[in-house]
Amino acid sequence: MSFFKKLKEKITHSSDSVTDKFKSGLAKTRDNFTNKVNNLVARYRKIDEDFFEELEEILIQADVGFQTVMELIEELKMEVKRKNIQEPSEVQPVISEKLVEIYSEGGDVPNTLNIKDGGLTVILFVGVNGVGKTTTIGKLAYALKEEGRKVMMAAGDTFRAGAIEQLEVWGNRVGVEVIKHAEGSDPAAVMYDAIQAAKARKADILLCDTAGRLQNKVNLMKELEKVKRVIEREVPGAPHEVLLVLDATTGQNAMIQAKTFKEATNVTGIVLTKLDGTAKGGIVLAIRNELHIPVKYVGLGEKMDDLQAFDAEKYVYGLFSELIEETEEA
């Protein structure tokens, strides 16, 4: 059974609505990436060095990342030789298979949140302003509440004008209490009070917003370290997750942000917002392969339930869905 058919079979047995979200959310990337691959395959009668050079360019344009592309092309060349593949069209399933392998290298990648069975779970959100951090917190609060968990939020971004009010709007929308101080307050003090309130109300999960910009990078990172120390002191073992929120539409700039935050904080997972708004969805693979941080959630639209747990196979299906469906019909 071909990789495409196996993937189709697996996807069929999973949640159709989630699969549809990945398919529609990756439409721009699919139109950009898959169409170019299809055109490449149609133009070549044999697989030669020129074929691989053009494929390399397509992958780099999709923001898969230079290092990841080089590794992928080398593996494809070896696979073509090993399987004695002659037809360019036969390379397409191999590309998709290798994309899944690249993401999953080093064993199963946990995309689920590290939530404690008993007691309070603290999740810290970091990221620069404008990436959709507060919206992500609101949508995750909604998803966790739908699972039956008692959720609270901490308005730790006390520096950006309107940040506290924005989180409060989300709190009212999803029915989750927000612990806040006045604008300009010490974020660490907000975290302390939020943790005490969460313990008193026997909350399961506390979602903590943080500042995205101070006077300079050093100040921002020092502030985050201070917030983290307070959380660690009040809840041993916390924060249980440090989720870095990145805007997929910024492409390689998102990679630079990820490297900066990884140096300063122990980032445990990435939330990639606005994946539906970019034609360069290959950034998912670059982040995973080059930074070794799992992508835990992706934003696939504007609706409340469009924040989805990342799934490598559904992601590849979203990229190649039309081709996979054609293969199935053939």
C-alpha cells in the first residue's frame, strides 16, 4: 500500500471536522507548494539533478528552511536510488512521507499539553506583540473549558496599552475569570496573586499572559525570568508548559524569534498562529527540525475552535489532500 493510501486510511478514521480544518487552513500553502510540485513533475520526464534543484527552490520558497531542505533533498535522492524510481510522479508520495518523518524524527512528538492529574497546572505564554498571543490564550481557555476543566487567566502583560482589557474581553466571552492589576504593575506580582486565587478557587489550569515588548530585548527576558521564578516558587514544578506564540505569516522572522526566546526561557512548545493566512506553511517543519521544539497548536482560522492541536499527518494531508484523493480514486 502506498504512503498516500495509508495516510488516507488513517485520516479517514480520525475526526473529520479536524481533518477539514487542516485541509481548509492550509489551502494557501497547498495552492502555492503543491501546484508548483505538480508543475515540476509534469515538466520533467526523468529525475535528474535539475529536477532536484527546482524542487529544492520550491521547498525553500515554502519556508521549509535551508537546513531542512538540504537534509530532505539528500534523503529523497537516496530513496529514489534505493527504490529505483524513474517517474517524477512517483516522487510525490516520497516527499510527503519524508515530511512526516522529518517532523517525527527522534520518536513520537508529544503535541498534547503537560497537564497535571491533580493540583494546579500553570501554562506560561511568551512571544512578541502582534503575534496573536492574547487571542491564543482565549481560544485555549475555551478549548480546555469545553473539556470540563476549571480554567483561570492571569493578565501578566501590564505594559502594552489595552492588553489587560483584551484578555478581560476573552475572559467574558468564554466565561473564565481573569486576575489582573492596574496597567504598569509588576507582572510578577500579578502572577503571585493569580496563583493564590487559582489555588483558592481550586482551578485546574492557570493560563498566564506576559509582556511581548519592553525597552529592549534584555529587559524583556529579565522580566520573563522574574515571572518564571515567582511561578516556580509558588507551584513546584511549574510552569508545566512555556508556549511560544509565533505568527506563521512572518516566516523566517518567526524562526529568529523562536531562537531568541529559546535562549532565554525553557520553551516547551510552539503555537503557530495564522497558518491559514500564509502560503509558506513549511515553517512548521523548519521550527521542528532546526530548533527541536514541538509545534503543539496551530491557528487555522478566526473561529473560536480554529485553534487545533498540531498533527503531523493531518498537516501533510492538508498539503497534499487533492493529490491523495486523486490517488485514492485512481
